[in-house]
Amino acid sequence: MNQPTPPDRSSRRSKNYTRGLVALTLLAAASTISPCLFAQAAPAAASQEGSGTIRGRVFDNNGGKYLEGAEVSIEGSTLSTTTERSGGFTLKNVPAGTHTIVVNYTGLDTKTESVVVASGQTAELSLGLSEGEVIALSEFRVQGAKEGMSQAIALQKVSFQSKLVAAADQFGPIAEGNVGEYLKFLPGLSVDYNANDARGVSLRGLNTSFTVVAVDGTPMAASSSVADTRRFEFEQIAMNNVETTELFKTVTPDIPASATGGFVNFVTKSAFDRQDVSTLSYDFNLVVPSTNLSIGKESGVWGNGKEFVARPNLDLNYARRINDKVGINFNYRFSERYDDSPRTEITWVPEASMFTAPRLQQYNIRTEQKLTHREAFASKLDYLISDDTKLTVSGQWNWYDLLFHQRGPQIQLGSVAGANTRIGDSNNPTFSSRTTFAPSAVSAPVVLNDVTFRNKYGTTLHFNSTLSHEFSNASKASLTAYWSHADGQYRDSNKGFVGSQARMITSPTTVDRIDLANATTGTVPVIQLYNNGGTTPVSLDYLRSLSNYTLSPGSTLQARPWTTGETKTGLNGNYVIDLPIQAIPVKLQAGFALDKTERDITRITLRSSFTAITGSALTPYLDQGFTKDVGFGFGSFQTVDPYKIYEGYRNNFTVYFQDLYREFEEDNLAGYFRFDIKPCADLLIVGGFRWEERQIDGWAVDRAVPRSGKAVTHLEYDKVYPSISAKYTPSWEKALVVRGGFSKTVGHPDYADLIGTVTVESAPGANDGSITGVNPALKPYFTDNYDLSAEYYLKNSGVLSVALFRKNVQNYIVDRGMTAADIAAVAAASGLNPAQFVTGTIRDNGPDSSIQGIELGYAQNLTFLPAPFDKLNVQTNFTMSDADGDDNDVLWAQQRGAASKTFNFVLGYRIGKWSITSSTNWTGDTVASGLVNSEWILGTRNNNPALDTRMVSLKSDVVRTDLKVEYAFSSRYKVYFAVQNMLGAGRDDYLRGYTENHSEYRLARNHYQFGEPYYNIGVRGTF
């Protein structure tokens, strides 16, 4: 990833980049608008008999799907429009007489049809578009990635702003329905993974919490893995009811001002998307890991007993138009998948010599096995109350249930200088092939037998309803209400199991020395045990046998019931009117929004008091079903059975080690005004402003800490956010579209930034308390956004695009120490006695920063190539972003979960009834979600970067490739075989220097796999 640079260089580069982008934007705007100032609109066809209206619908002849984004024009005139989602279009003020209608849609043949318009009358049309391939097949046309790509290109071209649209079938198979796996192929977007789960989404190199996620334009609640963050985690929902996904990259007044990185909107399916009265589509498949093709039951996989490794998946969609006024759509998804993701984990000793002689503290070898279960049900009702009034009601229920465990040895090697051998140097950051750790009086080697067993589950509900009405004066009003709730739980003890950590018995007669060879290569090291003063080798079987361990109160036997819940409710409305101005078409829009968010988080850790269980006494608690290789060839490792140990000690979990509680309530009021002006046929200008007022109240406490107090937060702020954008399609080259825009947006403080802590004092009268507060005048992140893009639409359903963007972020939030006066003020504001506190930290606004970057894209059906290559279609894009600023804390935090470079390549091939789709995603280095872990802050930051010894955690680049092969017997029956992660991609975490002078230093941290390749065998179709 791009490295932070010294202040003088970064500031200068930031300013130069801004000036350059602004100048380029102004130059493009000038060259765009100037032709409009002098051009005259071409006259419409002359008529002596007045004018009328042409109204119609455009649909795909094969499948009957209504086409949104089809371009409809009258030959020989400037009258043109694009179709809505229903395929409908209206052309008004058409001179009476006979006209030729021309319809263009990416991927389908151009359609022309003659129509007679009578004065004061409306001519009705129904236009079906076809593709040459339909004639060749005669029976049906295979639907898939090619059609999805064509739909995306068509909608991208007609959009008035920088927007991407992805259709449901565009990128081939999607792993177990996770929407994040579907989004990662869009340019400007990267996915932040937790192991092999796609969780957060980063847009244009920004922190994942800057992403706004909505369903049909209404924000969806998030459970966020019980963490103190706003980010929406995509594992909580399935994508079975998504027709298209819209990614808005430029902000207009009708979009929430918090869409700093962008706005992701899932458009749900409707019964009126197609001509058919009813349709039923299905997809049934089995998923099985490549290393275990057994269709029978296996032990030691997950749970308590034997389970099937091959898991079923089912996706159903039923749409029915009850009559011309009422339609209903139902979706159901059931999916399960077993994952086996081994990993190695390295912990280094934090000290000032990390760059010259790092020391290894702990080495873990783990297997993580998971069973992911999803269920989702969604429904949508469309009711056309009249020709002008429409009511839409939709709702969805999502259930996410994950059972996972991690098992394996944790080899602790000591943290005291002299207890181990140092390795490496600053000029050559590699490592010796052997590392030896000897016992000492204060740091003896030990191996922990670690079992982590958790169940994570949660429900996400979302309901929204819209009532709209079109008036006779060419205006339209709509009102939308929504309610959304998400909850997430981590459970263990009430599910009948618990985590444990036993300690290996070590002594001069058992084990008193451990050697590791090749510990940083990403594979399992060679491990050698010794006793008798480190002179006599001991068999590795001693480490593998549970009878050589002790489970004692000094070890860990704990349960962690964690819970979070979030509820969003809101109401928004808007009014749109087309002004009756013939020379310069003008559309005005105004609206409001009322939103409320409530979030509560509880994290409890209970530990057990019990008598130590040593040696052979542990044998009755052995997990007899777990006999597999822990990972990477390490071999078997006996562990505690989490079900048996819970049954034996279920009444002992009485010690509250942690009891954190957070509660937040947010109210938002917004109003906006927008105008769309078309000064000439080539140019569309959209602008206006949005006003938002937000109030945030929160409090936090750790009830397990003696004499802890409640930390209270209250923030209020409001601001006007202007925006303006332009779309230019020159008449001399209709295939070219140029877009540019400027907007101001806001990023609300993350929940972690709003959490304070209060420890009153260690004892009454000690007056040694500490407090972390939030500045009551804290400002949110305000961002200036600059966007410029050009797209050239190619023949054969293609597009070539380039986009530049820059985001200047102000008021980044940082922590700073408080003076005595500050401590007194913050304590008094919280109703506390200032005399009880001696230390304090306050969260306040810090330095500014920026993100800038470029996006390149290309997509096309390669029909111009000679056979058989003329059946290929390709989609590819590349994104690169760069952060600038004067403060490394800000730069690293801003990019949390974001990759500075991404590349996608999707290749489709269709011949006859066969279709093949391969998709590859490359994600560059990513800043770890944990930001700068305090474990790696190895000294006080100062003005001399050469003396800064801190390190930051990153995730290395990764390449994942999926493949799908399908044969269509008919539109009702298509069989397919798919391979997910066919190359078995893994990832390495590493540490690197926090500042520029240490940026080339890489220190291995973790090595893990996303999971072995998975096979899908299934059948799907539509009736």
C-alpha cells in the first residue's frame, strides 16, 4: 500500500493534486458548457396540426423482462428519453404525424417502429427487443453474466451521475449468498475480510465505517459483530431478493450527506419486472470441500457428534401479477457451508529494537472450522391504486447462524530479554532458519492447549413502504416510511459448550526448552522439545497428548455472552415537478427526511472458579472426535471437548471478568432542494443543497471494574451540504459521456470515538481516578469531494472508462492528554467530583487528510473477434488510491479495512447451450481493522521519525478465482458445476514500520487460508 510521507512532502503533494484536479474539472466544465452557449436546438418535425404524446414499454423478447435504461428517440428530432424500471417511457409534445421510434439497449439489436401521433391524443406502443443469438437457438436464450453486464452498461450510460449498477447474474456464482462477495468486483470498492467472511466494504480507499448501505433507498440496521463501530457487515444478509445493486459515487442532494465514500443501494425484485403473469425460479445445489468429498457424516467437524460435510443450498423466487393492478414477489434462501481455515499466528515482543533484533514471543497453530447457516425470506407487494397512484410494501427477514471453533497449540516462548535468541537486522529484514528459546527464572517456555468454541447468530429485519402519486401538472410526490432492526449474539454456555485453555506441564524432567526452526515462513515450523537443562530431546508426542496438560484456575475457562441490537426508523418524502419551459428543460425537487437510530452493546465475560484438573484427570474430557491435522501438516493434537467440560463445570461461571455496556441514540432531521437543468441537448446539470441536523446521545460503563462510573456523551451539529454535477454527451460523439461533480459530505463519529471511560478512584479518598471524555464541541468528519470521469461506449455492448477522485477530509478524531483544568471541566460536565481524578484523555478533532485515486474499467462482448472467440465477453477494472496528510495516526486510521489497489477480471464464454464464467479478484495490501494496535506502540511519538519505533498491522494482497460451467437443457433446467476459490488462496498478515523511514520493513505476523477450494453441483431454472 502507499506509505505515509513526511509532513512537508505530503502537504505539498496534497495541495498540488487538489489544484490539478480542480483545474482539470474547470477545464472540462468550460469545454463542456461552451458549445451549449452558442448551439441552437435542432427543430422538431414541423406540424400544422398540434402535438400529442407517445407512451410505451420496452421489454426483452426472450424472457419478457422489462428493460430499464433503454434509450428511446424520434428519428430526425431532438426528442428522446430513457425507460424507467417498468420499461415505460413517455414522449410529450410530439408533433402530430407519422414518426419513426428508435430504441437502443446494450446487448440487444436496435429496434425501429413507425407510429402515428394524433393531435391531443396518446399513442401506445409495446416494443420487444431481440438478439441475433435468439434466432440461432430458436428455443430460448441462455441468461447469465453476459446479460447482467449488458444491463449494467445500459444503466450506467443513462445515469445522470457517476453510478455503477451490478445485476444479480453479472459476476457468476456468489459464495453462499454473501453480498460482499458480489460487490467486490465493482471498481473503487474493496472488501475487508475476517478470515474468509466478507464483512466490511470500503469505497474509494476510505474507512469501512464511511459506507452507507440501503434497501430501496432506506438505510438498513447493522449488528456489527458486537463491536463499537458503525460499519455495516454484509455477512448478516443474503442477496436472494436483490434485482440490481446501485453504487452511487457522486452525491446529489437527495442522497444522505453521510455517503462520504459512496452510497450502496440494493434494489429489490418486483412482480412487475417482467411481462409474464407469473414466474418461478429456483437454484438447488450441494456444496462440498475439495479435500473431503465424502457425502456421509464425519466426526470432529463441528458440533457434538457426526455431521455431513456436504451441505445443501436452495434459492427460490416466485413472482405473480394477480391482475394489472396488483403484483407480489416472494423470495426464500437457505444455504449452509462448511469451512476449514487453518492458520499460524505470531506474536512479537514489543521493544525498541524491533527493527534491529525482533524477538518471537508466541507461535500459534490453529484450525478454524465453521458451519455457516443462512436463511432469508423477503416479499414485495406492488399495488397500482390508479394510473397515477402506486403503493409499494416490502419486507425481509434474514437469519445468520455461525458455529465456529479454533483448536491448536499456543507455544509461548517468553518475553524477557535473554530468554530467547534475537534475530534479524534493519538492513536485511529476513530471519535466521533457527530460533532457540532457553528457560530462565522469570520466563520459561510453555504450551497452551487452546479451545475457542463460539456460536454467532442474529436476525435482521427490514420493512419499507412507499406511496407515490403523479399529478396532472407533470409533477410527482412520494412518501416513504421504514423500520429496520438487527441483532447479533455470541453465545457458548447456553448452547451447551464453553472455551478452555490448559497449560502443558513443564519442568527439568519433562520439558524445559523449545526450539523452532523456520518459524516465519508461513508454514508450520520444525518443533523440538528438550529436558534436562535443554540437552535431552523429548518426543513431540508429549506436546500432542492431553494427559500432559493442566487445567487450573490460573488457566482460562470462560463464557462470553455478547449481544448487540440496532433499530432504525424513518420517514422521508419528496416532490418533483417538470417546469413547462420549452427552451431549457428544468426539473425541481424538494424533500425531507426524519431518521432515528438506537444502538446498545453488551459484552460480558464470565470465568469459572474450580479445582485444578491435572494429567490423567483431563482424559475424561478428551474430544475423541477431533483427530484431524490441525493445519499445514502439523498433525493431530488432542484437545478438551468443549461440551464435556461445560457439563462438568456449568455451575462454576460466577466471576465477572468483564461487563461492558454501551448505549447510543441518534436523531437526524434533513431537508433538501435539487434542480436538474438541461441548457442544451448535450448537457445536464444537477445541483442543490442538503441541510442535516444530528443529535447524538450515548453512555458507556464497565460494570465489572470496581468504582467505575458512567461516561456520558452528547453531541449536536448541523450544516448545509451543497453539491453540483454535470453530464455531457456531445452531439458529435454520442458514444462519449463525461461526468464531473463537487459535493460536501459528512462522516459521523464512529461509536468507538464516542465512548468514554470513568474509573472514579481505587478507594474512597484516594483521588487517583482516570477519565476518558469526548469534547462536547467535537465536530464530525467534513469532506470535500471532487469527481471527474469519462466513458466511451463501444460497439458490441462495451464501455471503456476512466475516473479520477479526491476527498479532502477535515476534523479527523484523535486522542490527546488533558490538563488538570480539562479534567475538572469534563468531570464537572458529567456530574462527577473533579477532585477524584488525576489523569485524563479527551477525544478531539485533529489534523486534516485526503484520499485521491484513479479507476479504470473495460467491459465488452467480443463479437468482433473471429470464431470461436467471438463468443467471449470480458469485464475488468483497476482502482488505485493514495492517502496524504501531516499525521500518520490519521492516515492509518482513515484507511482501516481499505485496500489501496484492487483489480478484477471476469471472463465469460458462451457457445450454444454451454456457458463458462471465471471471475478473479485481486486485493492489494489492506490496513488491518485493528488499526495501530497498542501492543505495537513501542515508545512515545516525537518529531524525529527516525526515532519512532512503532509498527502497524497490515494484510497482504490476495488473489481469489472462481469458475462456473453450465449447460442449459432448456430455460427450466440448467445444470452447473462451480469451483469457489479454486486456487486455495490464503493471506499473510504482517507488521511494518509506522513511519516512512521504516516503511520497507516487513515482519511476518499471521499466515492463514480463506478456506480450501469448494465445489458446487446444482441445477437451476425458471418456469
